Amino acid sequence: MTAPALSRPAVGSRWPALIMLCLVQFMLVLDDTVVSVALPSVRDDLGFSAAGLAWVVNAYFLAFGGLLLLSGRAADLLGRRRVFLGGVALFGTASLVCGLAQEPWQLVAGRFVQGAGAAMASPAALSLITLLFPGTEERTRALGIWGGIAALGGTLGLVISGALTGLTSWRWIF
């Protein structure tokens, strides 16, 4: 028995797919930096200690870094699209939990689950891009766009966080 051949996606459907993958990556990277400016407001509202406040940031990075390779392998075995969509759903649900948190532990747990969702979505998205754009030149262009959008997310996270925290509440950054 042979493995099923990967069908090449229609040329017109690749660019909208790349836009969606870039938007998701933008959000995942944005969430790395968006909490930094809001930390004093989070501390005051939820009563975090100084040591506990570090876990708001670290929980995301621990889950993301710890599960990245495992999630990439899961995408290979279970299907890139399935793992990507599962990661996006997990990330979105965890973002809602973070925004609604009433206790410090709820926010830290939500951030950990956000990191897990990001660890699932990010490598699957990268793999999907390499499948959508098989040619060397078009793949290079697509990966350049994806990387540029991700860098923009990291940069804009601080600006967006400041604006949302100042105008509304820290809860809206999630």
C-alpha cells in the first residue's frame, strides 16, 4: 500500500491561505509581547505578587517552547491542517479564559494553554506554507512574507498593549 499523494492546491487558493496563516502567526507572536505593558494593571486588578506576575509571561513561553517540537511531529503524523486548526481553537479558547480570569491562577493557567495552542499552530502553519508553495522562488517569497508579518506582530504587541490597556482594560489584550 502506498501513501496517498499530496494534491497540489489550486493556484488561486494559495494566497488567501497564506494570508490566513500570516494573520494567525501575527496573533501568536503578538501575544508574546502584548502582556508586557499590561502587567502593572494585571497585578493591581488580580492581586499578583511580584514573583507570581512573572508567571503570566513565563507560562506562555514554557508551554510554547516545551511543546513546539512535539506539536510539529504531531502535525506530521495527524495532519498539518488538523493540528493547525486545533491549535488555533485552543489558543482562542485560552485567550477568552485569560480575558475573563478572576484569580491569578486562572490567568497563569490560561497563558499556559495559550502557549500550548501556539505551539500546535505555529509549526503546522510553517509546514502548510511549504506544501502550498512547492517552487523555490515562490516558497522563499511566501516564507519571507510570513516571517515579516511575525516580526511585525512582535513589534506591534507593545504598541497595541499600551493602547488597549490605556483606553479600556488589560482584559482586552487577550
